[in-house]
Amino acid sequence: MVVLTLSVGMLSSAIYILGDITRLDLDESSSVSSKGLSEAQSLSGGEQQAEVGFEQQKPKGPVLMIKFSTRNKYLRRYAAYNYSYGFWNKPVDIESINYHGQLIPLNPSWPRTYAQVQFQVNPLANLTGHILTAQNTDNIRFNDTIQYYEEIQSFEATEQYDDPYWVSYKLYEYSDAALRASQAIGPPEALEVPRDLVSDFTILAERIVEGESTDYGKLVAIRDYLIENYEWDEEFTSAPSTIDPIRWFLYNERAGVGSHFNSAFIMLARCLGIPMRAVIGYTVDAQMEIQYVMPQQAYMWAETEFENLGWVTIDASPNNYMDSDVNITMQTTVTNITGNDPIAIRGKQFNVWGTVETLNGSAVTESQVEIMLKVNKTDVDETALIVGVGFIEAGLFNVTCDATPEILVGDYNLIAHTLETLKYRESWSDPPIKVMAETIVKITGPRQVYQGKNITYRGSIIDSSDGNPVVNASLHINYLDQVLTLTSDENGKVTFIAMFPEYGKTNMSLSMFEAMYYLGSETNMGITVIVPPPDASNIISLLFSFPYNIGVALSSAIGVGFYAAKRNRRLKEEFVVEEPRARVQPKREYIGYEDGVPLEYTSYEEGIVKLFNRFYVSMQRIYPDIDETMTPREFQYVLIERMPMHADALLEDLVSSYEIAMYSNIALSQEDFKRTNATIELIIELMKSGSRD
């Protein structure tokens, strides 16, 4: 019993949507390009709030590239006053102005002695929200209008941006004496402390600052206390849900990251009546001329405004408090790639590792290394593709790189470039590497064929990273004992004819061996070979030709005599004639129309055959090369390449339904008839969505 089991709903759900992702060249005149990097992560810290401990994250690709020395290691996004159970919330309902490049006047009571600093920020992704700037920024050259919040010294882009922009700010430097002589000031919200923290925190804060009389002296005492008595640990244990994270840090865990130290710092200071606020941003190397900003550099620090001086950054964490001494004499470095994955696969990641040392063998620290690909390392006009960036720690680097689909397959030089700092000169290493692509091969054709018939099959090969065809690839077809080798055309396709002389089950495979820049792949298809149905017209003509006509006549005579003899023997016995097929009379309803004429049929088998024939005629009108001589299976093979891939199973079901209705003794039902009609309608709908490609 053959049952038609096609589920139209399930097939229609197998539609995939692919997106197109573009990347940005940071500078048209630059000799490097960022298109080798995967889509950079967005800025960290949240747009509306930052959770205590948010800096704890795994290393990822760079977010920004900064050109020219910032001279300040703290680059801000926004400031926050309100703290609530582990979260610093950006102020709401604060006023902003449309900023389009005008000079921002700073408080006239602040000192007139300062350094004017400029640097360029190059996004490596489409970013939105608060942009990266510096404290006391007075001018930004941005390609679009942005919002400026004077109260928190923050700039916000309401639309996506990926163009480089310039930041100009005033750098103030204050002596301890000037800070001790001043007084901390600020709005009322800079003094707020959650009610359940006030009592315990005030007792601790007063004990810490005992003997200090100035606001700045008290802040220094709290800062030093936290640095000396608590541990920086990125593997900290998070606070239970019933305990405030700052309380947990101070009295239980006693370890954490920058937002733990500085959140505790701010709350303890506020308990003493000293206004402070949190600032969310990134820490960078203040002296490097070119550097990348990674997501793991996200950070939170504290700020206090001093009367007649302005805002002052105070960092209470041990990891960032002490700036290392700057060597006046730069040391020459030696960069060496000691290992790397020998092959980079398009659309996937690969690793590069190595060492960076000075000439005397000392390990280089506090620097970054960028990994690039270049076809000709001596060609100054060739743009190098940046594929990864990492930090150098204790003279070692291990960078996870991205071989994005934009990178063409081929042979490259893998370049590790140690960026220059005030301590170390830049250096290079450039071993070879091959960029290859994974492939996908596919066979298209019927899985059920007639014995002894020539059947057309098609093969295809694409690059799995971008879906583009692989041209001039050698494809190998194996079936029965035959091996065919064909070359893919400009569309990555081949066509071949197969014939199966014996009925049964067999297998066909299509494969490509690993070539110069493409990895091999293989696919298999199971094929069922069946005996073809008899041709009724040929049988009739055969029976009436010599010498078969004599046999027919003799058989007829014998049959008549046998029937007459047997008739005489019958008495009252009832002779039952067994019907080869129990036909169900259809209800008088007509499904489907052809040119407005209802489809007439006396059985569901006849109805299915007429549905198929009507569809056949419709396809002839669209495709003139479909002629009357084609078998249903040949008709299927011609159509299969002209329809979306989702129609393959539908065509198979339609042809199988026709063969069952036409040649078998199986009684079909109204449900079978309706399903066949629905299959045809869905095929037509899929045809409207476009071609197979």
C-alpha cells in the first residue's frame, strides 16, 4: 500500500534568509584595512545602566582604533549618579543640546593653564549610543549631529555611526596642595547612598579617614585602604541575590574588578558627605600613537568636582592606580611568530602565537600586536588586511584571528606587527600562510528512476563561506562501477546522464578532492531503480503482428471452448468477479479550474491523472522545450532545475501520485486527490518566488 505523506506545511517552513554584512576601511589613504576583522563588538557598559562587575568578560575582537596619543588613560562614555542594588543608572530627564561641531565653553572658574590634546577615534563596527571621548572635551568633529549632555560631559549618537571622528579636550594637571586646599562640590544626587548601606558604610569610612581633615585627604585615604586591603581578581564570586554587591565586596568576597573597587570608593566617600559620581568608559594606553580598544578594556572609575578646579579622576583599584614609569630611551624589539595554524579557512577563525622581546632578551609588556595578511610583503602599495589584534603579556602573544569571507583564497604572508609605544619600537614578523575555503557539493536529480532509462543529473559546488560558485573545479561522480570526472562551469555546475540497467537500490556520490585553495567535500544520494510501466500502445501492436496474431487466435479459440465446457457444469453456483481495483465514486465537487472550465472526472484516480496532465500543459506554455514525448520522470527532471530547491520534494510527490493513479491497483481517496491539487498549487506559488539560484 503506497501512502502519500507529503506535508505541505513542513516543506514551506524550510526557507532560509541570509543577510549581507559589510565592513569598513578605516582610512582610504591607509596601508591597512579592517575588513579582515570579524564584526567588532559593541561598546560595553550598557546604554542606560552599568552593572557592578560588568568588566568581567572574555577577550573579543577590537571595538575601536585610536590614532595619536590620548595623554589620558581614561576615555569616557557617560557618567552616572544613581546607584541601585548593583547597577549604576544614567541620569534620566537631563537636558541635552544638538551638537554639530561648535566649541564647548568650560567653566570660567577653572584654571587657565592646560594642555590641548587631540586624537582620532576609528570605529571598527556600526556603533550607536554614547561615543568615546575624554574628560573636559571641548570639540568633536563628527559627521552627523549628536546630542551633548553638559551635566555628565557625554556625547550621544542617536543613529548608527562608523566614520572616524576627532576629539579635542583640555588636559588639566593639579598638585596635591591645590587639591587639598579645595573643597569637593556636586549636586545632591552625588551624595545619595542606599538606606540599607548607610549605617555600616559610614562606620567603616569614618574609621578609614580618621585624622584626615580635607576632602581630598579623605579620598586618598579611602583609595589607599581599598588598594591595600582588597584584591583585584577577575574570577571573583558574584554576590548572592539577597546581598548588595558592594556590601558583598567589602565584607565577604574582598576581591573584584574596577567597578567593585570604585563603587565601594564612591559609596564610602558619600557617607562622609563628599560628592562623587561613577564614569563608564574604557582604559587605554595614554602614550601609544596607534592602538586598538578591546571590549575587555571596558572600565568604571570615580570622579569628584573640586571648587575652582573642575572634575578630577580618582581610581581606587590596584590594577590601574599605579602608572608605570616611562623610559625616555626607546628599546628596539624583536617580534617572532613561533606558531600558527598553517591554513586559514574562510569564514572561520585561526590562531597566531609568538614572542616579543628586546635585543637583550627582556620580555616586552604593555603593548599590542596586530596580525595582518599581505600577498607581497615588500609591496608598499598593497593594503594589508588586519585579521586580529591582541595584547602582549610577559613577552608572549596569542591572537585569535578572523578569516572573513571578504578575504580571497590564496597564498599570503602572515604579518605580526608590534605597535610602537614610548618604551618600545615597533617590529615585524612575516611567515607565509595559505587562506583556503571549505566547499559544499550537491547532486540534483531523481531518487527514483526507471530501469534502463537515460536520466539527467546535475552537480554543483559552492564556497561555503559566501555561497559563491567554485569555477573550474574537478568533480568526480561515482555510481555503479563508473567514475566520471567533470569540470564545473562558470556557475559551479556540471551536468551528466546516468543509466541504471538493473532494478534495485544503488548509490551515487559526487566529490571534489582537496585542490590548491579549496578543501575537498563529498555528498551521496541513494537511488531506487524500478521496472518501468508497460507501454499499452506497443503491447497492442505487438499482439496483432505476425506471428503473435496466430497465437492470439489459437488462445481465443481454446478459451471459448473452455468457457463453454465450464458453463455446462455450473448449476446454481454464484460466480463472483473480483475487481482489480475498488473505485470510490467522487463527490460532485470540482477542485481546480483550467481556463475557467471545471475539471470533470468519474474517479479519484482519473482526477489525479487529469490534474497532472493539466499541470503538464501549463508548464508547456511556460517552457516550450517541454514536449509531448516526455515521460513523467523526464518532465520532472526538466522542471527541477528551473524551480526553487523547496519544490524538489513536491515534484517527486506529484509524479509519484500520477504513477500510482495511472498504473497501480491502489484505490485512491478524496484526501489523495485534494493533496495532489494542493501540491500543484504550492509548486506554482514557489515558482513565483524565483529560480533555483
